[in-house]
Amino acid sequence: MGTHDPDGAEQYSEWVPEIFESSSCFHYAFRGDELRVVAANRAGRELMLDRPILGLTPNDVPDTGLEEVRSILRAVQRTGQSVHSSALRVGIDAEGGAAERWLDLTVSPWRDAEGRQVGVLSSGFDVTEHVLAAAHAAEGEAEAHERYARARQVVVRLQGALLPTTVPLLPRVDVAAAYLVAGIEQAAGGDWFDAATLPDGRLALTVGDVVGHGVEASAVMAQLRAVLSARLFEGADLVTATGAVEAYAERVSGAFAATVCVALLDPSTGDLEYVTRGHPAPLVVNGTSARLLPATGDGPLGSRTVGRTGTARLAADEAVLLFTDGLVEKRDRPVLAGVEDLQRSAVAAFRGATPGDGGPGSAAVRISQRVPGDLVASGFTDDVTLLVAVRRAAPPPLHVTVPAEPTRLAQLRLAIDEWCTRLGLAHLDRNHLVLGVSETAANAVEHAYRDRAPGQPAGLVTLDARIDDDAVVRVVVADQGRWRDPDPRPGERGRGFSMLATAGLQIAVDPGATGTSVTLECPARRLAAVDEARPPRDPVAARTGPVTLELDAERASLRVGGAVDHLAAATRLDAEVRRLARNGLVPVELDLGDVEYLGSAGVRVLEMLADEFAQLAIVAPTGSPAAQTLGLAGTPHTQRDA
């Protein structure tokens, strides 16, 4: 090693100006209190577009995009502390507008040999290209993430469309289902379930899992489900039906190694026949214990193993659970530990030990709601499917008899609404039946006893409802009055039955010699928790309040409340609107926000008024009882946020 030689160093000092000038970094030297530019190398001059800057102060450079640089220079001069910014955005005035640049800038105090500060030195790099490249990369990553999120949403919606949205309800079997989609890192997978009544009265329960995720897995799932469902409905036994699915899976790309568990439950005896193809066996649960049934030992689809069946018997008030492995398999938990957790959670949910449960309710619903939450609360990487069927005592049928008076319609609506709620009927189906009962009973009130002599007691209207073994709710509304043939020219009347048909109810009218009976049929089904949205406000809640009319004279607005459920209430509404509108000369807003029930009589009046008065605005909150009935009838109206 040689010794330090100051004289030797001085011989190279002549290179300093050239190094300063040719450096790829920009350098500036600002001296004195005014911070005049006393030196700038080539890179520095090029950054300022070769404008003359020597001798100028920062305030002499008018570029508005350099204000932050001026602030940094003054701050370093004032404090004597260095400042660094890795991506400082600046704007340098040029022809056609400011040239936007990003700088990696360091500003330091300039001190003389005695340590006194005599100015400020700044240097750095033009990092514009790097910043723009990083920004474009970030935009591309964000766009890719957005595209992935959109694609996953499509797959989730596809999965929801391919899976059943409801499960059947039987008099002696209560059914519920839950399906949870894995996180954003995984697209929707191939989990699937099905529940359907067969022609022989048994309930077919199926849960399966297709290998993979995404659109392909969803498509394969749908094909396998369709084949199995068709064969079971045709009367094939479990071995034959799963054998058909096996044969089909051999010809379908992506179906190899799919797993499935199928069970047939006899509601009357509790006899359960099942088959497992590489899938977890069913779990039988009651209020005190749980037992996992033995697997039938067959491999997944494509393994060409011989199909075998297992049997068991469900006692009264016992449940059978079919599930996918995503419910019990986690990376940080052995499978057997997951099964034990499932058993404990299911038993607790069965007996109603759910925090805040507060009532007996439906054991099937409790299990389907609580168990997935208990077992995957910390997150899950695979889809989760749970199908629950509980043997129960058949719910008692409904029988109500009331006088044929308009004021009794609300009583009938309340009775059918509460009965359907206890049954577990899907929200929309329950609302349609309430609408059907009110409409048919209103017809009986208005027409059946029209020939009754003054002072004679009012006739009767009878309501009967039951759920049958074919998973259909049948409701009969009957009177003891006289049948009247429909008017061949009904005009604006007769909307009630058309509304019920639009709602999907099957209607049969029997005009007998001793009275008329109307039978309404609706599928007995419960919504499955598959990407389920919040239900809308109850559109036909069974209220008892009479129609109310509240006038806001300043706004020329009539707020309607209560139940517009029969001709008298509709006539009162019609008269008040006509009075307020002054024969159509005054604009009127009809606010239906407080309407608790809107029947066909009210719909007829609203349509007549809207047709007659062009300046009438019919307004109903989105999801409100009035909005849903008007939508069902196809009546023009304006919706607003509730």
C-alpha cells in the first residue's frame, strides 16, 4: 500500500471540472443569501432546457412547477440540514406547456473550509422514465386484478345459476342448505348439491365435488348433477344412477376424480340408503350425539370401482348432514379433528344452543347457519357445501273461519303469513300466498253473499292450508254463497287472478252448489344460502290497519297508509285523489310509502287514475309492499330509495 500523497492528488485536480461537467447527474451550486446559481453542469442545463440560468436566483426562475424545489432550497439554507426526495414531481416551462419530470433530488448545505455555510448544493438524477414505467406496471397490475375480480364474479354468478336456489320442504322432513365460495385467491369451485322429491315419495339428497376451480369446474359440476338427477327421477337405484354418472364422467374432460355422496331418505320410516364415491359419508345428528356413517368404500368417479350402498335409519327428530371436505379440511387442522369439530357444532346447533337463538325455530336452518360459521370462521381455501335434512313431526294444517266482511281480510292474511313462516316457506312464495288468500277472500266478501237480505247475518269465508308429501302447499279459500259467472266485459276488474297467475300460483276454481272454493298451489321450498342477497322488505305483510290518507297541501301530495285491500278502501282513495287533482288540473303526487298491503282493488283504481290524470305521479319506495305489487301487476310507477 502506498502512503497518501497530497502532491500526487493535486496533479489530478485538473480533471475535476471535466468530471463535474460530464457527470450524468445534474449538479447546481447556489451561493449567498439570495442563492444565486454560480455553477450548473451539462445535465443540469439540459434539465432546464438549456435556458441561461447562471446568476439567477430561484425567484428569478418563474416556472410554477418548481415551487417545491424553491421551498427545499430555502429550507436547507435556513436549517443547514440536507433534504432528499426520491421522486419529486416538477414542471419546467417549455413550448406547448410544462414538461413534467420526476427527480431523485438531494440538497445539502455548502460550507467553506472553515465550516461556514456559504450556500446550497443540489444534485440528483432524472428518474422520469423509471417512475412512468413503475406507474404503468402498477396500472397494469391493478387492471389485471380488476379483470380477475370481474372474471371471478362471473364464475361465482355462474355457479349460483347452476346450483339450485331452493330446497324442498316436506311435511315430515325439514331441509336447508348452505354454500360458501372460497376467497379471492381461488375462483368458485366445483362443489354442488341437490335436493329433490322423487316419484316414490323419497327425498334425494346429493353433495359432490369436482376437481379444480373456475368456469370449467362449474360446467362439469352442472353436467354431472343433471345426469344424476335425471336417472334418480327415472327410478334408478343408487348404484345404477351413480354408475350412469361414472360412465358420463369418463367422456367429459375435467370430471375425472370427482366425488359424490347420494342419499335417499324415506320421510315416513326414516330409512336412509346412501352411496359414497370418494366422498365423506353422511353425518347423523340429534340433540345429544352425532355419528358418522361408514363410507361405502367406493373410489371417486373414474376409478371404475364397483358401486355399493350403505343403509341407516333416522329416528324422529334426527338430522342427516351431507357436506364437502372443505368443511372439515384445513391446513392447520387434521381431518379427524375437523370431523370432531363438525360433530360438536352440529349437536349444539341441533338442540338450539346457538347464541341469541332465543326460540325453537328450524333445526335444519340452525345447523346450516351455525356449522359453517363455526368451522371456517378463521378462513377457508376451498368451497364449503352443507346440506341438512331433519325428520320432524308434520306441521298441523291451518283452518280459519271468519265472517265475510272487509275488516276480516287482514285476519286471514295474518293467519296464512304466520303459518307459512312456521313452515319455513321461502320469503317470496309466502308473500304470493298471502296475496292469493287476500284476493280470493276479497272476491268472496264482495260477490258471494250479494243476495243476502238486510239484517241477515254475514256469510262465512273459510281458509284451509296444508303441506303435502309432494312438496306442495295447497291453500283453499271457500265460501257458502252463490257463484256468479264472470262478466264477459270486465273492464278494469278481474286483475286479481291475473296477478296471482303472474306470481306463479296454480289456481283452480270450483263453483259448487253450496258455495265456491278456490285452490291455490305453491311449491313448498326454502331458499338455499347460495350467494343470497338481503331479502326485500315484506311486500304483503299481514297488517291490520285500515287505509289512511294524509294530505300535504303545500306539495300537493297524498300519503297513503294502511291496507288498500278491498273495494271500499280503494273507492275512498279514488275519491280523495280526484278531489285533490281538481279534475286533472293540479299535479298530484301519490306517495304509497306507508301502504302495508295493496290488493287488486287498489291496483285497478291506481291504473284508472293514472290513465285519466296525466299529472298524477305514483311513487313507492323500492322493495316496499306497494312497489312489489305494482311491479307484479305491471302498473307504471316511480320508485325511490326507501
